[in-house]
Amino acid sequence: MSEAFLNTKKGKRDSNEINIPGYSNERKDRENKKGGGWIVYFDNDIKYERMTLLQNENIETVWFKIFPKHKESFLLCFVYRPPNSQTSWYTYFENEVVKGLSINDNILLMGDFNIDVLKPLPSKWSTYITTYGLHQMVVDPTRVTSTSVTLIDHIYSTNPTSLINVIVPSYAPGDHYPVSCTVNKFAKLIKDKPDSHFEIKYRNFKTFNDEMFLQDLSNQPFDIIQEINDPNEAMDMWYYLLVNVLDKHAPVVTTCCY
């Protein structure tokens, strides 16, 4: 959970308020300013190692080495990039990933990057993910407000064939939808099969027209949502009406990567 807002005064290490039976937790708090911070929960059956040697104290990341049963280990990093981050953030994070790749070339990155992949990516970030073979796996919007639809919570993998069930449930206690995935214990590293390929899905904005999109969106019968009493059903209907228009103007396409 990102932006945990915990510190040594609020949420002590042994506090029952944050402990969950059957799980251990690891934290990285903001000590000198408000907000931010990570708390990560692990099932007690999961073997892991905290990789503090990879963490730079100037950015909010937390690294782990995961040891699945009957499967090769991999690195897992949780990332929070504040929206007002300076360009130095890219350099700090790049150094972390380079160090990580020197330890294990199977890396999984997850978190709130505050980079909207529904729009053209910043050139620095685009070059970065291409250089280090990072594949962004989330295709659905992760933050929806009355004025914007963005995909800023990402999942990156250097071994995308190892991930299945990448989903974005359309509900949230805050203003972001959660993102989740399952690591396929039967998958092998891409390097073991150099001639293999995999498919990725993404929204194609090549012919996207703002005015036509907004016009079609305004014609959707959002008023019917007011007649639905169940909030979950109302949210599902709202999401359906939105995606119906989004699919028309920015369809999901599939491409093969080798």
C-alpha cells in the first residue's frame, strides 16, 4: 500500500492497528515530512529478503527478493513517484534498477508512477523502459475522476510471460483503482527460450480525436446511474458506459513481441 502516511509516531512497528494475522509487514516511512510511505504485507508462507542495498533514500521505493517454491527467485520493487518529482527521480530510479539487474534479471515493478501511459510518454521514461526491457502490463485506467481518466499505476516486468491475470478492479477506497497480477509459477525466463514471443495489449490512440470522443461521451446515458441504488452496480454501469466509448476511439489492440 503506497502513501501509507505512517511514521515512527503514527503506526508503531508493533502496533496491532497495522498488523494482520498470518502476514508479516515491511515499511518504508517518510520520517521528515508528511504523507507518502510504503507498507507491504507478505503471507507468512512467502519467503523473501528485504533488499535495502538497492534502495535510494531520495525516492520512495522498497525492494524485495522473492523465493517462490519450486521456482527461480525474482526481485519485486514497489514504487511511488510523487506527481511533483524532479527530473533527478529518473536518475535515482535508474541506478536502482541497474543494481537490481546485476543481481537478478527477473524484475517486477509495481506502484503509482504518476506517468499517464494513455498519453505519449516522456521521452526519458520511454527510453528508460526500452533500454532495460521493462514491459508495462496494465491496460485499463487506474484513476478516474469527474474530469479525467488516467493510467498512472503500472506493473512492469522484464519477464512478462511470467505474469497472468493482470487486472484493475473498478472499485477503490481512495481515488485510485488497485492493480494486481499473478506470477505464473510454471513460466520460465524469456532468456531460456530466445526464439519465444509473447503478446501485449494496449490502447491505440493513433487516431484519437478529443472532440469526437467528448461528443460521443456526452451522448452516453449516464443519467440512468441515478436510478441504481447499489453503489457497486452503479460504478459498474458508469465504467461500462465509459469503456464503451473508449473502445471505439482508442481500441485495445494486441501485438506480438519477440
